[in-house]
Amino acid sequence: MRNPPPLKLGILGSGRGSNFIAISDAIRARQLHATVSLVISDLADAPILSLARARGYRTWACPAGRFKTKLEPDLEAQLAAQLRAADIDLVILAGYMRVVKTPLLAAFPRRIINIHPSLLPAFPGLQAWAQALAAGATVSGCTVHYVNEILDGGDIIAQARVPVLPGDTPETLHTRIQAEEHWLLPAVVGRFAAGKSA
Ligand code: GAR
């Protein structure tokens, strides 16, 4: 039987891009049968874009528009059109810090996943690691889930647990959560690449 073609990924991020790097590294190491077809940021100066360019990937900076927390519908439609034109199989939100709305959701039904730094449904929203610490949680972690119209509310695909240690600061806890993100997200993408329902 012939191997299936590599899964074409569209990766969206607003920040450092360490989860994007983890996916790219897994592809380079031939642990993940996928290709990064397009990297998009809503912030033109986000490190994820320069990292992607340095690795030779195609990038696009989406106009940011008037709001910080969401794209206006016409801008999100432009973003969806970029992904469609690149024939993307799976859209990955890797530190993309805006709520996703109908234009993108309708263009990629059940083909958008997100990595979130808590054990959802606990601590949706911003700085989930700091929320967990402030709430006195003894365990936190990260979640990969399908994206729907509810913030961090789509069906959960996979989770990894991280203990909260005495003396943890938001930074130390986030660092350990990210270490888990960096294997969990490529592993989930690998399930899509293998054609298994995630
Ligand atoms: C990650 O920890 C990710 O879980 C989080 O942003 C960070 C991005 O890091 N995402 C969210 O909080 C989304 N609600 P990265 O840019 O280094 O991949």
C-alpha cells in the first residue's frame, strides 16, 4: 500500500512559537508525516513569523484590525482564504491569542485544534498557568482540543498532567507545562496524519 501524502498544516500563533518549533522539529526528525504549508500570525512582529521564515516556511501576517481579542469578520475571512488557498488539511492554533469566529470555523469544520496550558475545562482563557497557581491547584497540565465557538470549550482530544510544586512561580509552572506541550501537540497531529480520528 502506498503511504498517504503528508498532512498539510496551517499553524497560527501570536508569540514565541515554541510549539510551532516542536512540530517542525518532529517533521524534520521524520517522527511526523506532515508538512508546514503556511504559518500565520496576527502580530507582524511575532517571533513565530521570523522563526518560520528562518526555516524556509511560507508565512503571512494577518492585518490585526481594531480589536485585540478577535479579528473582525472580514479579516478572519481573509485569514481563512489564505489557509484554503494553501490547501490546508489541519489548522493548529499554537499560542494564537484571539477567539476564533464563524469565518474560520465554517471554512475548517472539525479541522482546527488548539493547545491550551491547563487541564480543561479548568482555567480557560488567558495565563491559565497563573490561574491554576492562584487557585491553589495541586495538578495542572495542558490540553489539545478541537476549536469551536466557545473559548477553550471544544471537545478534548488529549491531555498531559503536570504537578504544581511547592515554590512554583507562574514562570516555572508554565515552563514545565510547555515541556509537556512540546510532545503532546506533535503526538496529536501525528494521529491526524495517520488518518486516525483523533
Ligand atoms: C502556550 O503555552 C500555549 O499553550 C498558550 O500560549 C503558549 C504559546 O507558546 N496558549 C494559550 O494560552 C491559548 N489560550 P508558544 O508561542 O511558545 O508556542
